[in-house]
Amino acid sequence: MHQRLRNDYGLVVQKEIVREIIKELDPVGVQARSSKRLWRREYRAKGPNYIWHIDGYDKLKPFGFCIHGGIDGYSRSILWLEVGCTNNNPEIIANYFTDCIRQIGGVPRIVRTDAGTENISVAGIQRFLRSGTEDAFSGEKSSLYGRSVSNQRIEAWWSFLKKSNASWWIDFFKDMRDEGVFCDHDPIHVDCLRFCFMPLIQQALHTVAKQWNLHNIRPSHNAESPSGRPDILYFVPSWTDTRDYMTEVDLDDIDIIEDVCCDRTSPTHCSDECRELVDIIMQEQHLQIPTNAQEARDLFVDLVYHIENT
């Protein structure tokens, strides 16, 4: 308020005077803020597969790794957590989505995404598969766009991922860059880093998702967000007196969708040219696929050395 008075109205007023005036005009609001009891809209989802939240996580993007995930709004069960070369290609995002619906045999009632072009294919798939339903969110209404702050389930989960896993990788790659081992502006370095580390990051992500889905969520003040283990809340809806809102799909439709909307040919690790060169070097130098971060770092150094000195 002090800044608004100064910037919008040209009034230079002491902060203490502003505080006293607000206290007189809005004592209830001041008391609520002082006691940290601001009321916020509570999140609501009726049951598993009622709404999925989909989003990308780009904190590792400066090093060439783009993470993408989907979470069930009711159970908070992680549906997929994948790492790839990009989060901007709609066909790559469609790969993750169709893999999940093929695995569970259906789609949710609603899919919630950011209003980015990378989500166009997912929205089209969701609306097509929900076009024959007769509920309030059939067809066009089954895919919702919104700001990142509105996609709260997945946005909140990214903070957990950063604390539990992503921060370690960020620090590890920053150390490599600060030591002069890795140059994030060199495409050869980025490709080699992907080749060496992407399988390890993917394995770590699967472990994080599995541990999350099996951990116990404590009760909260929001009765609409049940406590319990995400996998149990997702797969056993009767445990919380609700039902599964999944819309079953025909697998033949999924085959058609994959042909039209998905891209299974894009490299998942590094470029095809880099992969051919790396395979030759590893065979000639008898190098092994790494099983941990230190081995991956050593392999990266060897590959870059042989490529730059070939």
C-alpha cells in the first residue's frame, strides 16, 4: 500500500502512518494477517481420475534435461514422471499422456494444463476420447487451460521434487560447469551429458515417484483432500467412500491417436549423430555404461576428450 500511494498517486507518506490507517480501516484483516490465518479457496476433486494436472519442470533445462509429470488431483498419485530433451514438442508430451492412458485403460474426466502450445495434442486427445460422454465435462470441457498458479497440485509437487531430488542434480551439474568440465553453451557437451546422465536421472525420478505414491499423507484441515497413501487412494476409491471417475477407452482408438498425435521417433537421450559417434568411441575405448553419478561424470569427460581430439 505504501508503494501504491507513492507510485500511483504521488503521495509520500511514512510507512508507520500507512500501517496505522490500515489498522483503523481494516482491523479484522490486519488481525488475520498478523496471526497468519488468511483463508484460501480449498482444492476439491471428487475422486480418483476426476482431474489430472499436467506440467513440465524446467529447473534442469539449462543442462539439457526437461522433466514432465502428471498427478491425480484427488489421490495425489504421480501418474508419470519422465525426463527428455524437450518439453516444448506437443508430440512428445502426447507420448507421456497416451502411455499413461494405455496403461490404466482410460482417461480422467478433466485434464488441467497450462495454456502452452506444448499441450495442444494432449487437449485434442482428451477431448476426442471424452466426446461420447454425457456428463458436464464431456468433449471440449474435458480439457481446461489456466495459469500455472491455478495448476496447483502439480505446481506444489514440483517443490517436493526439488527438495527431494532435483536440487542435488542441479548442484552436481553446476559444480561440473564451475570446474570447467561442462560448457552448457556447447551442443556436444549437452548431448554427451544427456547420454551419460539421462538414464540415471530417469531411474531416480521413478524412485522418487514410487516412494511418493507409497508414503502416507497426513490429515489436513481440508476435508476434500483425504489422508492416506496416494496409491491406495487412487486404486481403492471405496476406501474413502468415493468412486473412480475414469472414462474407459478403446485401445484401437489409442493406436490411431499414436499414429496421428505422437512422435516415437524423436531421440530420447541425445541426437542421432552424437549417439553414433559415442557408440563408436565406447566400443573402441572399451568404455562402460555408468551406474552412478560419478561414473557418468568420468564417462562424460572421456567422451568429450575423444570427440574434441578426434
